[in-house]
Amino acid sequence: MRKSGTIAVILAAICTVAVSCTKEVTSITVVPENVFLEIGQPYTLQAIVEPSDATFSTPVWTSDNPATVTVNGGKILAVASGSATITATADGVSATCVVTVRQLPASEPEPEPQPEKNI
């Protein structure tokens, strides 16, 4: 004979919650703010990010005129006469440096010696 009854099923759910805290960049400064270079001259800019322990503190560097000044990780190279604005961005916060490049004036050739004149 079969007995009728109730079966109780108990389900247990386990939830894991991961909390990730990030420290946002509050300011960035590029040092120096202005640079004057000659064609072919390299220079290294510095980005000061605050707070220094921000989660995403490594800046991304860009040049608005790479035909005049190139940038790679803060290292710039003057390529042609003109100007360019170099931007460092970290966590959506940006700062700039204006770079002016000039070409060295061509050196004047030495005058050729003149023969002595007999008077």
C-alpha cells in the first residue's frame, strides 16, 4: 500500500559578493608646462598624479601634432618646426604641456680667403 504525504525540499543559496574599491585620480600635472626644443632634440616630461596611490595612475600620453612632436610614455622628440600640445590623461583627468620647436639657424659659411692686393 502506498502512503501519501508531503515532501519538503530545502534549497540553500550561497551568494558571494566581491567588493572592489578604486581610488580615483583627483588631479594630474605635467612638468614642465612649456618646453622649447630644437629639431631632433629629445626631452622627458613628468606627470604627477594625485593621489599617488590612485588605482589607475599611469598616464596615457598623446600629441595633438605628431608631425611636429612625438610622444611615447612621456618621452618627447622634436621632429619639425612648430608647436604641439602634449596631453597626459589618467583615469579621465588630463593635463597638458605646450612644446615649441624651432629649427637652428643655418650657420653661415666661412668667407673664403681673398688674395692680397698689391698697391
